[in-house]
Amino acid sequence: MLAVLLWTGNTLVTKAAAGLIAPAAIAFYRWLGAGLVLTPFVARAVWQQRAVVRAYWPKLALLGALSMAAYQGLAYEAARTTSVVNMGIIVALMPLFSSLLSAGLAHESLTANRVGSALLSLAGLVVLTTHGQWDTPGNGALHRGDVLMVLAVGSNALYGVLLRRWALPLSTWQQLYVQVGFGTLVLLPFWLLAPASPLTMRNAPLVGYAALAASIGAPYCWIRGVKVLGPARASLFMNLLPVLVALSAWVLLQEPLHLFHAVGGGLALAGVWWGNAAAAK
């Protein structure tokens, strides 16, 4: 639950950062900061495992590019043109995306439950991204931020699938540290090419939260929770994310809640619940 609360805060931080700091800058500063904080605790162990890192560096680099660079970079860019509520609902679809990608990459047959749950969630996304007005001229096009958020979630879902399939011979924190390093390297040219966006008194706390709470604290709590509860029970807590995000955005950011949020979010979460229930059988 603490992990979900920290990720809820990060969704709000992502939206609050829009306009205060360039997406490439906050993504780069975030992972650079997380790497610096982890260095005293993990660097020595990683150095001792340098032969393993050398052998698996292409896979580690791809994982870092997918989760640290692509997912977070796209999310920061998406925050410029979509709402916090939409972001929270789309992020909650990650378990379903992971299930569908697992079926495709592992050549598993798609069951009726998986197809049905995917279609139900897709209907929710259509309602959400079109604001429930797809039949009105000019309102049928997908919003850029929502599309970017779907791509971001797809990237992170692929990261999770590959992480499970490859089972790299490094500890969780060692993998995270190396992936953070590769993700930071991938983000470096985007940061250099982007307009200058230095740290200021206004955006530094947002970067600090993203680097510490969201990049280190939340993963640690999630890893511990999964070890105790198991992945199936732990994933159910992710269903609380869009609800917590919506309430927080309404209270703290004064974002209005509309009927299409309830309808689209309800359909999307119903699809996630259906997919989780079918997978648990």
C-alpha cells in the first residue's frame, strides 16, 4: 500500500513538473540522482559482479532504456497534454498489458477471458481518451498525452515481461542500479539537446521526490510486499492507484472529475479485474 501511495504521489509530481522543468531534464535528473544515492550501497557489489554485468549488458541496457528512459520520459511528456486522472487510469492497465505481452512473447494461446478483459479495458480507454464524445465532430481524435501515456505503459509492461523471462543472475538492487546507469546514459543526449532547464527552488523538490520516493522507496516497498503477499495479491493493490490519483488530483490540483472518468475508468478497471481473476484460477 505504501508503494502505491508513493506512486500516486509521483503521478501528481509528474503533472506538477509540466511547465516547471523540461521532460528530458526531470527524467535525466531523476535517474542520475537515484544512481548517486544508490552508489555507496550497491556500487561495490556490482563491481564484484562486473563479469556478469559484462555478459548481460545488452539485456540490462534494453531494460534500462524501456523502464527508466522510455516509460518515464514519455510520462513526463504526456503530462503536458493530459490530466492526472487519465494518467492514473492508464497506468492501472499495466498488469493487463503485461498479461497480453506475456501471451504474445511466450506464444501462449489467448483465452476467451484474456480477450474479453482486453476488449473491455480497451472500451474504457476509448471512452477516457475521447472524453466520451467520439460521435461529436472534432472530439473523436485521441489526445496526444493519452497516446503517449499508453505507449509509456506499454514500454514498462514489456520491461516487466522481459525482466521475468530473462531472470538475470544479479540481485534486485544490483539489477536496478545497472539499469539506472544505462537509463541515465540513454537520457543523456535528450537532456543535452533539450532547451536548458536547470534545477531551481521550485522544481528541485519535485525532482527529489521522483529520485528518492518514486525511484528507490516505492520499488523497495513493492519488492518487500510481493515477497510477503505474492505477485497475484500484490497486483490487486495497483487497482487502487487510479482512485487515489483521482481523489488526490481533485483535492490538491483542483482537477475536475467528469462522468466519462467514471465510465471509462470503471470499464478499464473491470477489464483489469477480469484479467486478474482469470489468471488466478
